[in-house]
Amino acid sequence: MGTEPSVGEARWYEDAFRADYRRVYPHRDLEAARAEVKWLLAQGVGGRTLDLCCGFGRHTLLLAEAGVDVFGLDLSRDLLLQSRSLPKGEKLLAGRLVRADAREIPFATGAFRTVVNLFSSFGYFGELGDAQVLRDLSRVLAPGGLAVLDLMNPAFVRAGLRAESVREGDDFLLRESRSLLEGGRRVVKEVELRTDGDVRRWREDVRLYELSEFRSLARDVRLELLDVRGGFDDSSHSASSPRMLVRLRRG
């Protein structure tokens, strides 16, 4: 199983999400997030809401624009600082972004009516750590509250995995190597980024959860699976769905 590194070792999720993230993934922008936030609002996201693993706050900002009482949390200082570059970001998100670990959410029990966790930000901490994320998510969610998690669809990932890819931009060259470990339960990506003569390398390592596995984890922390969709277009979930969007209710 995926495990946490020993003391002194770098954690991949600290190496991966640096200031150059938006440079490498420019399509993950504010405009792309609009349809996703529209879908979230239609599912009942609203009231006091936590955007867990919010990155540079693009969904947080759009939820705030829609009148949602939203807070964002992420571990990456670099990405949180980049929220200032979003239109009206400094004004709408002032005092609303928190740097913290998703396993130790620094909010009171029952503080939120809804919690969202988007863009495959679950599965980073090994099975025990992932269970702790759900446990603390459940703790900060009020009874009867709604959680929406955007998970990788294991069948889709395995079927379409590209072993190697190269992408070049005006000012960067990105090489990615992907593999499956533990019988396809973990997807690992080795990344090399060349920018302005500099080279940075990191590794991404995400646990893939079958829907039955995730349902069991959620049940253990009083989260009831309401339904699952295959994408932000509200399509049905199947083996060929690009995503696995789950809605949970806190018991």
C-alpha cells in the first residue's frame, strides 16, 4: 500500500504543487471552473462551505461570487499566494484561505454545511492517511450536511493510461512517465519540468479507490453515499466515465 515517507524525506504532494503548477497546467483556470461550480451549486452546495484542497482558489472564488459563505484550505503556500492574481481574488478571498493539512482541518466540529474536494485531490496519504482525511471531513461537516468529492475513476485511468508524454510550451518542456502499481491500485507519475534552463523533477503517487472501497471508508465515518456521477456534465457513472463524482451526506 502507499505509505507516508519517513522523517526527513520529502512528501511528493509538497514537491508537486509549487509556483510553476499554473504554468504547466494553464487549462486548469477560472473559466474551466465555471461549469464545475455551476454543477456544484445545482447539487446543493451552499451555506458555509469548505473547499478542501483548494489550490489557488479558482473554485473558491467562483463560489464566493455566487454568494456562498466559502473558505478554502490547501497545504501549498505557493498556490495559496497565487490566489491574489485571480480577478477580485484579494478582495473576495481575504481572510478566507487557510494553509493546513487535509488530515487535520483547523475548523470546529460541525462548522460547515457543505464540503467540496475537487480535481482528484483524494488518495495522497496512503490508506490510513486517506481514511483520516475522510474522518476529519466528516467531523467538520454538520449533521445532515453534504460533501462532494471528485475522485479518479480507476477503470478509466487504467484503460487510458499513457506511459509517456511530452508537452512543450513557449517557456517550458514537460515530460511525464506513468505507471500502475499494486495491481492497478496506485497510479504513479514521474515528472520532469524544464524551464529557462532549470530542471525540476518530482513524483506523484495517488491511490485509486473503487467505488465499493470508498463507500466502505465513508460509511466508517458516518458519511452516506447518496449518488455518483461520471462528470461535471452530470453524465451517468460507468467504467468509461472520466471522473467519479460522489455526493455524501453526514449522518
